[in-house]
Amino acid sequence: MSTTEERVGDELLAIDRSQFLYPMAPRKNPNAAALRERTQSFVQRFQLAPEPKAQKKIDAIQLEDMTAAIYVDAAPDTLQVCNDLLLWFFVSDDQYDERAIGTSPLKMQKVCMNFLRILQTGSAREAVSPLGRALLDLRERLVTLSSPEWFARFVADMDLYFQGCLQEAHNRESQRVPEFEEYRSLRRASVGTYPCFDLIELGLPAALPQSVLQQPSLGVLRDLSTDVIAWVNDIVSLQKERAFLDPHNIITVLNHECGISVAEAVKKTVEIHNEAMEEFGRIAQGFARETGAPGRAYLDGLEQWMRGVFDWSFQSARYRSEYLSLSLAAHHVLLHLT
């Protein structure tokens, strides 16, 4: 990590958002009214907030606003499982990023392998922690809502996410700052968007045909959407990553690799973000022509994911100094090693 790091606070949340390229208009799912109450029941049932600070953190995320903006066409039951899975990701990420486990590759490997076995087997015996039991519940609900083929793809994408989390643990242990190309590849795995993009399909009128799923450009579009989302997240979360000495942030990467200031790295990140959005738009045109209505429906899901996360990122309290103070003061553990 740089020895001359500039102090970073909430000022990045006040960045001029007009410099970000977002050609798509925001939308909102009309079925979002019950999300907050039902997700709170999910939190209580699996004891995901064992102390008041933990509950304050969950409330500060304002998760239902994000879910309603990114899964705009999902029916109520599908929307709820999407919301609960997103909560699981946020709570899990905080456990990795804010606890000693996130700097121990051995412990992270045990946790990730346990979560993967839960998804693969559905065995209650594997669900030994609050997050494990919550993941088992999510698995059961997703199996009900999907096909075996879809669920197999979802598990494979979750496996990639776990691999990314494990590699981040190796980097934290050594306080190694990856170079940009390595970091982009790692971030695509660890940000967790691929399994979340899979959920878009559950809100479509019909399952995506193989002719769409096998389009080579589909993977590129998912990669570019992930980049757009990741670079916005890195801008708003820099304050937290620096507080926990976490090297996984594009601004830290550029600062370290190019020897530029935080302000210069932020400006460069916006440029990289906009380049990814422009490339997404170019490739999306050909993809839509090749795949017709089913492909266009999925494209709309990716576009709403990008736009919804962008708007929510600057409105949620998750990336503000008050949330960071709660994170620094909280010590609850939701992961049990076996």
C-alpha cells in the first residue's frame, strides 16, 4: 500500500455525477412495498443482526431501493428472493472485509468451500453458521423458482465469486496491491455480479433459449456490465477500503501503479467506466439484432442493473462515514469454521 495515502472521507459521494455516462433511464419495480418487512423477517429468522450495530448497518443499506431499481420486472416472490440474496452478499462481504478472516486464506477457503457444498448438496448438516443457514434457505427458494439447468449455472457463478474472495484474502494477507489488468479480472469474480445477473432470467416472461445463452457476446456484455458496476462501487467505497487497509480498489490500484493522486485516479476511473459503457452499447446493438426479443429483455435487465446500482450507490448510507464507524465498532461473527 502507498505510504503517502491521501485522507478520504464522504467527499467522493459528492462527485459530479453528470460526468458518468448512463444512456438508460431509471425504472422501479412496482412490487417493492413489502420488501423491507419480509427481509427483516429473514434477518431475524437467521440471526443475521445479533447486536444493535448490525441491525443499524442493515437498515443503512436501504437495500429495497436498490432491489426495486435493478430487478424491475420481477414478480413479488422472485423480487423477494433477489432482495434476500443481495442482503446475504452485503452481510457476507462485511464479514470478509471487516474481520480477521478476510486476511486468512486458510480460513476463507474453509468458509467458501462450506458455502459451495451447501449450494451443491442442499444438506442442512453443512449449514453450521447463520450465513450458512440463510444460504440454505435461499438455495431452497431458488430451486423452486428455477430449472436445474439455470441453477447449475448459478452455482458455477457463485463458485467463481468464492474463488475471487479467496484470492482477495491472499492479497490482504500480504498487503499486495494487484496491477490493473489482474485487478479487473479479480474484481469481475469477487464483486458477485454474475450470480446476481443470473437472477435477471427469473423475472423474464420465459426462459432464455440456448441460442441466446450460447451467444459469445453475452459473456462480454456481462463482463462490461460488471466493470461499470465495480468502478462505481470502488469510487464510493474507497473510504471504507482504506480504513481496513484493503488494497482491492481501482483508485488504490491506479494510485499505486501509476503514481497519481486520488483525484487523478478518480478522474481516470470515470474515464474507464465510460469507456466500458460505450463498448457495452456498441456490442449490445449487435446482440439485440442476433437474439431478438429474448435477448433484448435480458439486455434491459443488465442496463437496469447498471443504472440502478449507480443511483443507489450515491443515495445509500452504506458508503458514508457513519456506516464506517459502525463497521469499525462492530465485532459480531456470522461465520463458523468447522
